[in-house]
Amino acid sequence: MEQESSGRVAPKLLLLFFLSASHVILTAAISIGVNYGTVANNLPPPSQVATFLKTKTTIDRVKIFDTNPDILRAFANTGIAVTVTVGNGDVPAVAKLSAAQSWVADNILPFYPRTKINRIAVGNEILATSDKDLIAHLLPAMKALYSALKLANVTAIQVSTPHSLGILAPNTGPPSLGRFRSGYDKVIFAPILEFHRQTKSPFLVNPYPFFGLSPDTLNYATFKPNGGVFDNATGMNYTNMFDAQMDAVFSAMKKVGYEDVDLVVAETGWPSAGDPNQLGVSLENAASYNGNLVRHVSSGKGTPLMPNRTFETYIFALFNENLKPTLSEQNYGLFTPDLDPVYDVGILRNDEAQGPTSGPAAGPASGTAAMGPTPDEARGPSSAETKWCVPRSNASDAALQKNIDYVCSNGVDCKPIQEGGPCFQPNTVRSHAAYVMNAYFQDHVPQDINCDFNGTGIVTTTDPSYKTCTYPNKAEKEAKAVAGSSVRMRCSKVGVISVIVAVMFNI
């Protein structure tokens, strides 16, 4: 969006205004939600969760898998949008208008509008169940609930249903060949999409590149550099699997004449831990996928077939859930039950930065790539010759505590991480370890070997300093000393305005 000026504006001021306005627009465009699952016996109470999301994160919408009244009450007056779900087993019943009205009276009206319920998800991946009775009642249930809302004078709540990518016909070709399963396209999906068109509600899909993974597509699936997949029919190159999956759905919609219906990502995610040797499962890959996903869907870049679009997206999941049946299913969470981030994908508020995270290693690749700090957490990139030492993203707290104990008992000044010190907050093992590991690294000649710490450290060229916490750097200190002794400033005051444009997304 551009604004016209009625008078002349100095070029520098115009540039500053444009960059500031662009920053505001880009920030406002970011709308990331989470799936708030509760298959666990160690989660914090909903009231604490709602307060945490409201005050500590930029998450502005959640999706729950039921109509838990405690959760709905907890999100009252928070401004956070909530998608509620009709259980699969309840779908046939609410296909009748009277039952749908009772469901709305019991599960929506007691909480709305104090709780900002924005959408009802009718079932979850019902087509994937192959249950003919559920499938037959799906659209009637959606229509009945929509009518029940209108009769209750509730017009701001959408009705939809999430679909797995199993709705697509098997396809080993490019996204442009995407189509719905044979027999479902005109009988099932055309009527559902017509409902969405008429009610101005979105088609919900659950793309999971993790489930499409093979040994040779890991970088493609996690938004890392790769050669891409070329679509001969469109002449477009796909550099990530998420775009390919979304465009395959779009192609299927277009083939039945409903490419104008909006698409929402109801679920997507990546496990940070799993069974030994499980393909692609790691903290680093989860951070890469979800972190790049957030930047990508919020960038406005869109996909090759849907350019210049942002996508409302719900990451799966908010928490690690310890009662899920498999180890990988238990580890999709962005946060642990004690509200500590498993890793940061850029949704923490500025004042809640979790200290530094490991950045790209200087010199040869060291095997474990890691996410760098966000611009709000760190002071930004420095010259290639300037190095810091920070923990690897997969280093355990136990190992990092040993690093703290070792460094602080070997003559390194650890006062900055003690209570009252400039680097005490955030009061986490990882943040404290980052500071002292770097201090040791700088004191012992900043060579890569002095940042190894038994495989838990990694060298970065991105300054991990944040707020009042300045990480020492021997090369910068020496450079400033040389500059200070040889250069004399002739003016008494120097005004400097610097504008930094950070490009968050790069594929």
C-alpha cells in the first residue's frame, strides 16, 4: 500500500517513511496460529496458556479439537481467535437443523462474542476415514450449522472442515497435475467448494511435507537450498515441498472450477524428536521447517500458482503431548508443558527473546546446521572475520550446564549472567551457557576449535548480543582500539541515521 504526498518530501525522509511503513505492513500481515491439542497429562491450565499466548507471543489465533468450555472461557477478552471443532462422531447428528441449533446453543452462544470464535471445523479429515456415513453427512452438517448460526444472529463465524492431502489422487507428477480422487471430485468436492463460495468461507487443508519425505528430498521439504522440482506444464520451479502441496490442491480446485475459494492451512508441522533413525526427525529440521514456514506464508510471496498471497496458517502443535501413541507424535510442539520454547520460530515477543540461538557456522560446514537469531533477538550480522560462539540448537541443558560450570571455574568472568547482571535475563541454561561459552572462546583465541565444547558449540558470524547484554568480541575490540588511536573526529557532533532492511525469507 502506498500513500501519496501533497508536497515535496526530502529524499532521505521519504526513504525512511517508506521503509517504516513497509515494516508496519509486513508485521501486520503476519498471522500465525497454532493447534492447541490436549492429549497430555502435564499441560498448564487453559487460563495460563491464554495469558502466555496473549502476552508472550505474537500468536493471534488457535484451533482446538473440541469445544472444551474451560479453554473457551480462558480465551475470553483476549482478542485471540479460536476455531472450535465438532467431533467426527457428532457429525451425523448435527446434520439435522434442530440438532445443529442445540449444538450452537450449547457450545457457541455461552462464550461468544467474549471469546472470539471465528470458525467451526466440522470434523477432522473425515474423507480420510473412508467412513461412508460420515462422508455422506459432512456437507449437510456444515449447512445445518451455518443455518443455525444465522438463526442465532451470529454471522461472523465461518463453517468449514479440514482435509488431509489424501483427498488428492495419487500423483507422481508436478503440482499442475493435482486433482481430487476419482469419484470424489464432482460428487463430494464440487458441492463442498460451492458451499464455501456461497458462504465466503475457506477450504481447509493439512499439508505435511514431513509425510512426503524421502532420503533425497529432505532439503526440499525443510525449505533448505536445493535444485527444486520443475513443472514442465507451467514452466515453474518449486524449491520447497510446501508450495508444491498447496499448488497441487489449488490445481485440483481449479479443475472443478473453484480456484477462487480461499485456502487456509489448518495444520502443518514437523516433529523435533522421534524414534532412533527415523527419517528427517530432529530439532534442527523442525526449527528449519517451521521457522521458514512462518516467514514464507507471511511474506506475501505466495506460491508459483498463487503468487502474492499470504496464507492463514496453523502450526501443529502448541505443546508436546506426552499421551500421543508414538514418540514423534509426542514431539510436534513449539513449547514444552512448562511454556519453554522447544525452539523459536519467530513468534516470541521482542521482550521475551530467549537469548541467542546458534547461527551458521563460519568456515566449512560442521554437520549440524542451525537457525540463526531473529533480528529482534540479536544485533545483526557482522563482518565475516568477526566470530562468536553459541550453543548448537540440539545441545541439551545438561551438557550446557556442564559448560557453564567448566567455564566459570576457569577464570572467565561470569558476573554478567548472575542475578542483577545484564545477561541474567532470560534466566535459562541455554542463554547463560551462550554468554559464557562465547566469553571462553574470546579469551582463548577465537579459533573454531575453542568453540567445540564436546560438540555442543558452534561458531557464528551473527552478533548474539541482545538488549543490554553485549557479548564480548576480541576482533571487534582490537579493531576499535586501532581505529581510535589513528582516527580523530574533527566535528564535535555526528548525527547518524541507519536503516536496516532484514530479508527474512530466502530459498
